[in-house]
Amino acid sequence: MSTNPNIMSFVAASAVTEFAVVSMDSAGKVAVTAAATDNKVVGVAQRAAAAGDAVEVLVHGITRIIASAQLDETTPILSAATGGKLQPCEVTDTTFYPIARLLPNINQTQVNADEQGFVYFFGPSSLNT
């Protein structure tokens, strides 16, 4: 069996949807991230899971995500949004944590709301300042 050091297993604190951004709770479990201001983001769930189940989470690297708003090359730096989706990191909002970079390609130059797209996930490292 091959292992990927960029994917780790966590226990889901509540239901997790496929490709949702997840954050660590105080019990060491993951839950769907709800805000761009969350600094406890750990990665992107690679499949859906019920509360108490193990879920594989990409903690660094390229992954699919779900957009909460239109994403394109004009705003490539992304932050979390409600429901574990991703949104553009607003330049004027310095409380947002950048967590990923959009990876558009010739087949998908933009990602519309509720569509899947590809990003380079790097996790929260500093506030958007």
C-alpha cells in the first residue's frame, strides 16, 4: 500500500462533505470550516464522512474544492467560507486567513459557485495583511 504524507486521517466531529475545508476542534476532531477568520483550518476532506467516522484530509498540496462564489485568476488567493467552501480572500478584509491558491487551467479558467475546482492548499499561515 502506498502512503501519501500529505493526507492524514482524522475523526469527524460532525458530518463532513466531500472536498470541504475542515478545521480542528478542541477535542482533536475535524469539522466543516464556517468562516474565513478561522485559524484552525487543517485541510480539505477527500471524501464525505459521518460524525465519528474517520475521514482522510489533505493537509498540504493540490486538491479539489467547492467554490462559494465565482473564483478566477483575478482573485487567486482564497480563504474559507460557510459550509467548508472557498471564496476569494478579500484584500480589504485583514481578518481573513489565506489558505489556498486557485489553479485555473485551459479547461477551467473560472469556477462558479457550488462547482468543483482545483487549488494548491497551504493552510493558514498569517492574516491577510
